[in-house]
Amino acid sequence: MVLLNRQRRLSNRSLSLTRLLLRSPPASATAHPHLKKDNRSRSPLRRLVEHLPTFSAGISSVNGGTSPYSINWNFGDGLTGAGTTVRHAYSTAGTFSIVLTVKDASVAHQSTTSQHSVTVTNPPTLTTSFTYDPSSPQVSQQITFTASASGGTAPFTYNWTFGDGSATTGSIVTHTYSSAGTFSVVLTVKDSGSPQQTASSQQSVTVSSPAPSPLTSNFDYSPSSPNVGQTVSFIASTTGGTQPYSYSWTLGDGSTATGPNVSHAYSAAGTFTVVLTGKDSSSPQQTAASQKSLIVTSPPPPLTASFSHSPSSPQTGQQVAFTGSGSGGTTPYAFSWTFDQFQLQSIFT
């Protein structure tokens, strides 16, 4: 609040305006140049009002004349007001001459005036920007957005749109994207000035899918010791990466195959290197290989059996020992005996 003493003698009982008060609300105009300066060479009024085109003014007392008094204001911008205390907002910047006129109720209608020049300036232009962290977010990862604003008139309001249909408010906010893609994030900031200023900032945020786990491939085969001409079954297993998978085989004898489950018969004995190569559907594509040695043997010779007995010419009631033998095939052998209506079985190695 600034108090100005003004007095004008009109007669023996003069009307005088003893105290004119110019108040700065949250915003106002520049003070009269003759006001007492503070230690920063600027009046208290000037420090408070130089950025906002709004001011308050009032009269603390009027002396002399005959009450009631008529109090009128001319704000220098074509607008006027009345009353001991007034508030006015300028719509444009500039220097305005404020004139206060006070008249009394006497027949002679005494009057006194006071005049001050007020300089109104526009607030600095409002600007805004924002940052976000992490800079390369992934799906389902929380992102922190931090806004900053300068110029204009505080306090500010902050509004966000995230490009996926979501929105929120606040200077520091968080958001999580449920899908990969590039999203346009827009920050809109409004100040508290009159007229109100608005500023916006836009950035594109690219959200990626999480990196797939490493791809691994393996396989089993059956039987474990195949013979020439015997069908061997190969079964692939793959983990990690991104499904679906593709499978290719090299079977070590010049043959190839595709698919997770394949079968093959080798035409010759030997040791064969079987290689499975698995690929996933990620981008970039992952590849994993598995290699095993397979031993194929020749089939055994045909199985034959024979036996001998002792004594060679047994008699009735005499015990006879029978001895069986086998060759070819694959050991161990199983032997069975038939004696008329009786059958015995034993196993020999």
C-alpha cells in the first residue's frame, strides 16, 4: 500500500484529499515516479505491479467541504469508476493518467483532484517444455514426465495427453503404455494472468516391446542305437525368442528335413552329425542350433538255434540233460523247450 498526501485550498473551509491509497493486488500498474524509493530504487508499488495490468486504489480520508462526497475515477483508458475504493484491470500495456475527482455536497460544490501516471507492461511470454525418463521406454514400463514453465504469471496449470487416449494433470506425472508404438505427448500450460496465456509443448515418445529372451534349441532321437534301415524319430524342442518357430534339419548323410518332428532311415552304418537349426519370429530374428552325433550300426546276422543232449541214447526213467545254443541275432538269448505236452523255459547268455 502506498499513501499519497494531497491538499488543495478552495476557501476558508477547504475540501482536501489528505490520503490517496494505491494498492497493488496480485497484479497492478506502476507507481507514481515521485513515490519514495526503496533500497532497490523501486517503489513497493512498482515492484508488485509492474508485470500485471491490474491495480487497486482508495482514499483513506477526505477533509473539509460538506459530506457526503462524490468520488469519481478516470483510469486513462476510456473507463471510469466511482467510490472510495476501486479496482481496475488494463487490457493493454501502456502509460495511463489516473485522475481522482472528489466533490462535496455544499451549494458551491467544492472539488479537488489528484493525478498519477501508471505504466502497465505485459507479463513475459509464457513458454513450456518437458522431459521424460527413461528416454527409450518399453511396454508396461513406467515413464515419468516432468514439466517446466517460464514467463507468464504463476501459478500455472498443467494438462497432458499421451497419444493413446489417456490424459492427466500436474507438473510431474507418470504413465505406462500397454502397447508398442510412437505416441505424440502434448503438454498444455495455462497461467493465472489476465488475459490468460497458454503455451504447449509436443514430443514423440517411441515405446518398444521388451526384448525376447535368448532362443535355444535342442532335440532327442529314438532309438538311441539304430541299425541300418531302421527308422529314427527326431523331436525338436525350442525355448525363448518369439513364437512361432521354424525348424530345419541336416541329417549327416546328405539328407535334410523341416518341421519340429521328423523321421529318417540310414542306408549305411556309420557316425552321422545331425544338426537342428531353430529360428523365431522376432525382429531381428534369433537363430539357435543344436548338434549331436548319431551312430548307426549294421543289423545282426540271422538268429539260429541248436541243442545237444546227453546221454545220446537214454533209457526209460533215465535223466537227460539238454544244452541249447544260439548264434546271430542280438544277445542275450531266450530259450524255450517243449517236451511233448510239457514246456520249460530258461535263459542263457
